[in-house]
Amino acid sequence: MRAVKNLLVLYTGGTIGMLETPEGLAPAGGFEARMREHFAQQADAPQVQWSLMEMNPLLDSANMQQANWLAMRDAIVEAVEVGGHDGVLLLHGTDTLAYSAAVLSFLLLGLPVPVLLTGSMLPAGAPGSDAWDNLSGALRQFEAGLEEGVQLYFHGQLLHGCRASKLRSEAFDAFAVLPRHREGERVGSVPAALDYRQPRKLVNLAVMPVFPGLQADHLRALLDSGVQGLLLECYGSGTGPSDDHALLEVLQAARQRGVMIVAISQCPEGSVVFDTYAAGNKLRGAGLVSGGGMTREAALGKLFALLGAGLDADAAERWFALDLCGERA
């Protein structure tokens, strides 16, 4: 851990910098001037040296797409390797903040600087806003020193980048690390195929919850749309309708043609352990790989990083079962 001397603030949009428009709150440029004006008036302002870069376009994070993740990754890598920055603070909207923190955890494996994401529930300047507190707290984390890797800072808490989830839509303490069981073998070093320098491409991914009444035709229609990876949110410890042979056949056929299918638990506190129930064993027999105690955000981000690196389903499954950056262990 070391104090950061040359910080890049990467502003992507989100509530923190929004201004009122006739249609409601919307992302607005010029946030660097607002930041500098605010901190110039604070006697105890953080002293870390920073510069700000705005992404184009600025986003309401509800509009976040895979291409935006790749653009953020490219901007961060260029800031470090070309701009000489030794830390990055990414300002982001809260709707998809946990998703972006998770996916960047995998897209930036091996990057030798800390990356911290933050945002706010209310815009900077709004009465009672949490924006300046979150910004000040995040900047002080860089002053004090941060480990390499991706983390999330919100409401005074420093959270693991691929373990955090948004649990509340209105309260300032909106994010937390879910108490999910984790176990997995940690890789000794990042493989070249998954290093932050590795180019990535877009991946057709889908998420489907298991629910009473889920039909084989539902899954078939989804999988036949060209899906390369499916995240199946199962009951409890990784169970589903094990007596629905048509549904199991759809899953098995998809896996045989190269679709990677990952099972995670729907429960806020839980993990997939296929051996617990026969129903779980049936899903594993259909070709599903266990996501263990990973959150939806982490599992989706890891799927994107693995398949986006060009790995086939077999190779991606091998790396998915290992702990790459603390997501499983």
C-alpha cells in the first residue's frame, strides 16, 4: 500500500454530477470546476493531487452497456501506462455501480495501481447530499494508501470490488458486501490470457432466474438468440426443476454447442453446492458450472471477462472455478 501522488478522476456521469433539466435529473459536464470550487472552500480538503477526465458520452448508469465497460477499461489503462497516473478514482452512477466495480475487477487483473469507484445517492449541491462526503472520503483513501486492485467506496465503507451489491434504492448506505459463503483455490499469478493488457470483445450474455413455472421453451428461446454465456439464478444451494426433462435437455444441448452456463444462488446469503440435493446434481449433470457464493454482479463480470478474452467454454469454466481476485475465496 502506498499513497497516490498523481490521481486521475475519471468522471463517467451518474447522479453525483447531475443537474436538473425539464425532463428531470441528467448527467452534466463541467464537474471538474465544481469539484475544485468546493474543495477550495474546505479548510481540511484532501491534499492528493488530481486531474479529471470526462468520458464521452456521460451516462446515467442505468444506460450502462458492455461497450462502456471496455471504454472505461481503455481509459484507465491509458491513464496508467501513458499518463503516468498511479491511481484512478472512477465517478459512477449507483444503479450499475456494483456491476462496473465487479467487471473492472476482472478486466484490470494485474494493473499495478489502485482503482476506486464511488458515486452518490443525491447530486452534488443538492440539500443534504452525500456526494461531497463520498468524494472526500474516497480521496482520503488515496492519501492514506490503497492496495492494487478495484474497490468501491460509499458512505464511509471501503468494499471489495467484486463482492459489493446495491441493497437499498434510497438510503445513503446503499451498498454492502453480502455474507455469502466463499471457497476456491486462488491463482498464483494472473495468466497472460486474462491480464489487463488483453483486448476484450463484446459477449452475448443473459441472466435468467429459476422460478415456479419456468418452461423449457422459455430457456430455448433465450439460448437460441445467440447467447454465449448464461447466468442461471437457482434456488437455495443450486437447485431447480430436476423432474423437467425437457428443460434439462435444453440446458444440456446448449452446453454441448459451446454455451457456458453458470449457476448462482438467488439467496442474499447463500452459495451453490450441487452435492447437497439430487436436484442440484441434475443441473450439474446438464452441464452447469457452480458459481459458489459469487454475487450476480461478480459472476456476470467474470463471464464477460473470460468469454470476452476469446476463451471457449471449456477453458472459461476452468478459470471460472478458480479465485482470480478474491471473488470466490
